[in-house]
Amino acid sequence: MADLTHQDWIAAAAALTPETRPFIGGRHVESTSDETFPSVSPRDGREIARIPAGSEEDVDRAVRAALESFEDGRWRDLPPRERKAVLLRWADTIAAHTTELALLDTLEMGKPISESQRVDVAKTAETIAWYAEAIDKTYDEVAPTGGDALAWITREPLGVVGAVVPWNYALLIASWKLGPALATGNSVVLKPAEQTSLAALLLARLASEAGLPDGVLNVVPGRGEVVGQALGRHRDVDKIAFTGSAEVARLFQVYAGESNGKQVAVEAGGKSPQLILPDADLPAAASAVAWGIFYNAGQTCNAGSRVIVPAALKDQLLAEVVKITGETFRPGDPLDPATVLGPLVDDVQLDRVLGYLDTARAEGGKVVLGGTHDGLTLEPTIVDDVRPGTTIEREEVFGPVLSVLTYDGSPDEGVRLANDTDFGLVASVWTRDVTTAHRVAKRLRAGTVWINTFDASDVITPFGGFKATGAGRDKSLHALDAYTALKTTWLNLPET
């Protein structure tokens, strides 16, 4: 795997014949929809496959398979150690198929192949294994009743979970939902993004090969307005776990309200600030700023898309950012293991990002780096002179575009600008003063705050945000609670 050359990956891509049919009830089945749409690689515009557009009937079959598997207890009633063993085998199987999964991820999304292997596939396997290990290490509770009663509190699986995931980290974000949902005994219907369906279908097949019972994990690809809506409105779905745009997140809340009132957990992106205080280590901050926005071509929900820097330090910081960017983020073929910057996912996304740049210029912003593209690959772009309240400062661009805002250097003003956003996913603060770091971090309204770093993360800590970002939390042991409901059982113990 690690030794494959650029030419090896090109040959593997040419030989690819991926499975496209929905995975329902433990096997691939024909879609009831006659309509298909193309899976087109942003690498070269080649059609990889044609994906069934999906139908309400496909979703209903998948939900019924999931419900049957939940109600008969084939998964939820297995002893914890047996469920753990199955998920551990699945994690090992994912790792053993790194080449195939990474290739699908890169071809569909455009992510550099080295990152697909190192991050998406490796951390997907790690996440599934981590939740597997948690299964037989969590406990329920006994309430402090008197001696005449016994009351115990158990965490019960919710039932059927609909997981709806985006295209930017298709496998990894799926694992953040599948890991805790399956570990707690639920059954799942996974709806992948239209742009990245193929790896999810392989992921489900590998779960079945590892021993996950039929019907416990189902995958229905298709268009969001059909498959996503049908899943969101289905009355036998007990929870939707969604990552994506704020606009679609609100649709799922409407679907829930108009159907069975199911739970809806949301992570809907951010407009994340990196706040540079006057005493910051500028070279270190500059490296984090560049990596925080240009990694994955900026197509990351927690991308550090706003840098807030004292006016007196702006030129020095930007000079460092430009230097690091030029040395590191050179565009290339995503199938080349040496490539760090790949294309945007499709022409829709490119047009969206270019539109934001046009608007930024019209609103007084100055593009001081990049702004041009070759095919779907957009150069790393920096927009200076961004004013608070302008479109590019407020809205999530989802591309390799850094907005630069200046302030007077006071922590109060920096925090005010950092918090002046509809979102609240992540933030960072850069300072050498530990007391200032603590105080500023406490005031930043974000689900994760980094001090003198950015994007440091692990499955052991929760991920989610405040405000328009949504109320959901992925990762950590706390995610187990999100896929369970508390149940009280009370037993009177009368004297005999």
C-alpha cells in the first residue's frame, strides 16, 4: 500500500469496476429507480460509474431491514464482547482494504491519495476499533433508593438511525456516526453524499464480511431531495445524524417535525477564527494558518477560514503564510503520493468558491494570493482587507480561501471579532501568555478551542459546535449517549 507509485495508482484507477447498487439486508440489491447519475472524478473529469438515483422504496426497504434486525435482537442482544469482536474484525478488514478504499475516496472526491490513506481510511479503522473497545467497558447506573426498592438506569439503543454524511471526509465522518451507533446496539441506514457513494458501499460490504448481521448496516446512495428526504421523513427512523450544510440541516429538522418527531443531531460547519494576539509565535501561527485553511483544498468544516491579526503584525504574518503555502501546497495529480493540494470536488463547488471571490472583490476585499484555477484546482487564495460583516467574512466558502481581518491587538476586540459569526465549531488563540490563553479560550464560543495549535484532534474528544453549527457531537465516549435513551426500571422490595 505505502509503496505504490504514481503510475501504480493510475493503473489501479484504470482497472476499477466499483459496485454501485444499494446495500440492503446484508447484500447488494437492485435499486427500484431507473434513474442514475454519474460519479465523475474531479481529477480528470472521467466518469467512474453511474450511481442509482435512489427512491423512496429503496429507503423503505433499507429501513425495514434495519428495523427487523433491531427488533429481533440479532445485534443489540448479542453479548457485549461478541459485538466488540465483530467491530474489531471490521476495523481490521477496513485496514486490510486501505488501497481500495483510498482509491475510491481520491477518485470521487479529489483528495490526495496519501491523505486518503493516512487520514480517511486509517482513522476510519481506528474509530471503529475504538468504539468496539468501549462496548464492554461502559456501565449503567443504580439509583440511590431506600432499602425497600431497587431502581436501575440503563442506556437503551434508540432503534433505527439514519446517518447522512458529506463528501469531504466521506469515510471518516461516516465512522464517527457508525462507530457509536453500532456499539450501542442500533441498526443504521447510511446515506452517503452523491459525490462519494462508492467507498460507503464497499465499507458496508466489508462490515458484512466481518460478521455484522444482515440488516444492521444498510447503504442507500442517491439524491438528497429523494433519498435524504425519504430517510428524514420515515416514521420508523428514530434518529437522524447529519453532517453537512446548515440549509440541509434545517430541512432535516422540518422532516422530523412533520413526521415522527425523531431526534436530529447536526454538525453544520463553521466560519472558524484563528485569533493572533500581539505576543504570538508568528512562524508557528503562520504554519497553522496555512495548514488550517489549505489542507484538503479548504473543504473542511472546521477550516480556519478567518485569521484575525493585529494590524501591526499583518504584513509579517502574511509573508510567512505565503512562504509556507508556496513551499507546501503545490497543486498536483491527487493520485501522485507527493501531491498535497488536489482539486475541488466538482464544478458546482468551484463556481461557488469563485462566486465568493467575486463578491469579496466587490465588497472591498483584495486578493493578494491565488484566485486563479486550472480545471477544478484552485490555487491557495488569500483575501486581505476583509471587513466585518461582508459576505466572505460571514459565510462558509468551503474552499482554499483565507480571509484576513485586522484589529487593534486588544484581547477584548479580538474575542469580539472571533465570536461575531453565526457559527461556533472551532477556534484557536495564539499567545505566549498562559493566563491570557486560558481567559480568551474560555470566552471563545466554539465547540473546540485550540491554544497555540490548530486541528489537533483525536477520537477521544467530542467534536461539534454552538449556534448555527448545530447541537450534535461526534466522537468520544459522549457520542455513545447520543445514540441511546435512558430507561428506568423500578422494583419494589416489600418486607416479607
